Amino acid sequence: MQLPQLLLVVPLHQKRLRQRGYNQALELARPLARALDVPLRHDILQRFRATDAQTELDALSRRRNVRGAFVLREGVALPAHVAILDDVMTTGATLAECARVLRRNGVQRVDVWALARAPSPRG
């Protein structure tokens, strides 16, 4: 297995982060990054727009909900191989949108890592 050159986490919007007090994906990524000796950054990929909670949305609505929600911090050079980590993947809409942003900004390979896979809602 070829390890990524950088590990990123799915970011929370500032409002949600303030409500929750922590980003669960970041908390999972910290020990993993240390164990694998892969650099971890939580400030490169940013949730630009607050989105509705995905839990009650069908697959199509989830894709629409996160479209355009993420941006990259300006002035950051990304390596060719990046992994993005989230705690739970359901339809993959959030992770796909994050990967799309990374690829549009020059990342050649984006690996998706998730701790759990939830059943996908219909739609």
C-alpha cells in the first residue's frame, strides 16, 4: 500500500464546529497520522458554506447540498497524493465533493478513508 503524502479531514463549518466543540474526523485522524507517519493538516480544506444536515436527505439531495461547499485555503501547494478522512460515509457525496475540489486544484490521486459505512438512503 502506498501511503499518501498528506492526510486531510472533512471540515466542519465554523458554526457547526462551535456547536459541537470538536471535529470528530480530526480526532480520529490525529492518532492515525502519527501511527502512519503521514502529515496531517486540518486547515487546508475548508467548508466555505454551511450546509443542511445530511442525515434526513436522500442521495440526490445530499449531492446538491454539498455542491460548492468546500474550498482550499489560498496559497497552499498540495502534493500529488492526498487522503481525505471522514468518520462515516453514507452516500459518499461529501467525500466526492472534497475529492473533486482537490483534483481541480492539482491533486492527482485522492484516497478516501472512512471509519464506518452507513446504509445509503434511497434516492
